[in-house]
Amino acid sequence: MANFAKSNVPRFSVDVYQNRYLAEGAQEVNAIVTVTSTGGGTSGGMPLVRREAVDTGRAAVVIMMDCSGSMDYPPSKMRNARDATVAAIDTLTDGVAFAVVAGNHLAREVYPGDGRLAVAAPATREHAKQAVREIKARGGTAIGTWLRLAERLLSDHDAAIRHGILLTDGRNEHEEPEALREALAACAGRFTCDARGVGTDWEVAEVTSVASALLGTADIVADPEGLAADFTRMMTAALRKEVADVALRLWTPLGAEVVFVKQVAPTVEDLTDRRTDSGPRSGDYPTGSWGDESRDYHLCVRVPAARVGQEMLASRVSLVRSRADGTAHTLAQGLVRAVWTADAVAATTLNPQVAHYTGQAELARAIQQGLELRKAGDVAGATARLGRAVQLAAASGNEDTAKLLAKVVDVVDAAAGTVRLKARVTEADEMTLETRSTKTVRVKK
């Protein structure tokens, strides 16, 4: 393991966990790669109070607030959305660039309103809050339009960290699905974005697609009263990011290929199809922005079969940061190896980290499949898949997911995965389980 550091930015490390031993003729090598960043200036345990920004050009944020007509039903929803946006503005550190966009079937920059970002200071925060309090609910919903305006505002600023916060309460009914997909493709790599659905009249797939494409978080706020606290947490987390445009670079030897790359903690996110070639036999997978934190990635590499006693480097894993001139700076590095052995025990022993995260990925799939089958009226299929989810959650110690599952099924025997579908399930409980299905727990120490 190698570490590289710069002043005022986190120091990164890469740790590789694997069983390097393969049976003769075996070709697939699995490894968990833990990436950790520490010591990044304003990151870490900063309290939730305003502080002067270390670098006034470091961060830029656009808040996209749904102001469609449905936000007035009930009126408390719009009131809480305004209060939440005000709370997020109050969390902005001095010097951070920001804007507020009101979104319905159109996108309108309500502050500062001149096509540029404002700079956070006592006066601009107060003016922004006044503008937010005047937003009225009317019109439809076209999320792609909001994102494209945010991208234009952020692209004109040279901040290292460019982030969006998006709130919606309804389905994206006033633009074609392809328009949202095209907007996400245009925004990917331009900024990161956290997305929230308030109430229960929005589509989980739409909100999670925004967070997935833009490497942010997605969640439900079923009770609008919880919006202000959630917005404060999101803004605080965004301002703790120190390094953007970081990628996981995988080099593989001649004859080897990457089967998949998945982030598996803190959430499951498949990065396989996001590869961009970075050189002979190497490709980059985006990871977004970093503060003080740790994430785990599961990678699988297929290598040429070899005889007992042979050893090879299956992959060199590097964490790289893009420079303005198009080159990349290596932040940390780790190695994935393969050794062929005749020892059956060594070759068949599962690495604990690989086994754990394989189970967590299966847990997410089982929940999503189970909920789909439940909606389709397939009681037997839904019971089987959600029962398997309960079993996996119990075995891995994923208590948060187990509690969410218990609101959808009656658990008879968690260890065996024996459950019964509940006759009555609130829409909020079902949507919460679906939205949070990809959240994982780390390997037990």
C-alpha cells in the first residue's frame, strides 16, 4: 500500500482484502478495496455551526426546490420545503458560491437571479432566504430541466467541489423519461447531487436515478416536518468534501479483463458501465467527491488460467485525481494478486470481506425483487425474496434494514428466512425500504 498526500487535502490510503489463492484452472479473482481519506482541513468532526471557509473558491452549491402545484397539498409541505431551504442556506459557510432554483415544469433561478452564483455572506444569505420565502407552488414537474440549469450555473464557476441538492414531491410527468436520462448524462461528472423525495407521491426510481448518476445520496422524507434537519445534514456533508474528480483506476495485465466494479459501502452502486479508458489496459471508474470518510469497493477480474505454483498481478488499483491539464495525480495504490495452488482448503476459503459484501449486494437485490413481486401480486415470489432478505440482514447484522423489512413482513424465523407478508403496509414504509435498500453495513470487526 502506498500513500500520497498534499497539504490542505485528505491523505488517501488503499487496502486490499482478498483470498489470492485459486485452484488450478480457476480464473476469477475477487477483492474488496477499502479507500480511506483522512486529515482533510475542514473535514471530520466539524460542529454544525457557520465557520469561515478555508478557501472561498473551494465549493459551489445549487439548491433545486420543487415548487410544482402538488407542493401545496397539503400547504404544510411547501412551508416545510421553504423552511428546509432556508436552513440549508443558513448552513452555508462564508465564501461558498451558491444559488437557489425553483423547479416545476420550468426551472427558474430565484437567487441571485443573474445567471451567476452568489457568494455566501451574511447579506447574501439573508437576501436568498427572503427570495425563498416568496416562492409559490404552481405548475408541473420536469426534473431534467432543473438539473440542466444547475449544471449551467455550476459550470461557470471554478470551484473544486460542485454540488446540488434536489427536492421533489411528485412524479416527473412533464418531460419524457428520455429527457431526464439525457440531462443526467449531461450532468454526470459535472457535479454531484443529493436527491430527496418528500411525502409518498414521487417515484423511487426517478429520485434514486438522480443520486446514482450524479454520485450522491437518495432518501425519503416521508414527513415534511423532517425536511429542515435533513437539508442541514446534507449541506453540512457537502461542505465537508475536500477533493473532487477522484477515480478508481484499474490496470490489468494482457489477457485479463475486469468483470465488474461495485461500490459496496456505504451503499451498493454498480460502477462497471461507467468505465472510461485511461491508457493501455487501464480504465477509470468515477467515485465523486471526498472528505474524511471510508468506502469499500468490490472488484472482480478474470485472468488467464495458469498452472499450480504460478503467480501473477491480477490488477493494480490506483486512486487518481484529475488535474486541470488532463493528467492524473496518483493518491494511493494497492495490488490484487492471484496464486494458483493445489491446496483445496486455501483455494476455497472465502475472504470474510468478500463474503460479507457479496451478501450485502444480494440483500439489496432481494429487497428490490421482493417489492416488485409484491406490487405485481405474486405473493409466493415476494414472500420468498423478502424472506431471503430478512435472512441476509440478520446474518450480516444489518439492523437498520432488518427494522425496515419488519414493517413490510411478519418475521417468523429470521435465521431461516421464514416470513409472512403483512396484509397492510403503509406506502411510506414500502417506499422507505425500497429507497434505502442499497445501504450496507461494514464488515464486523
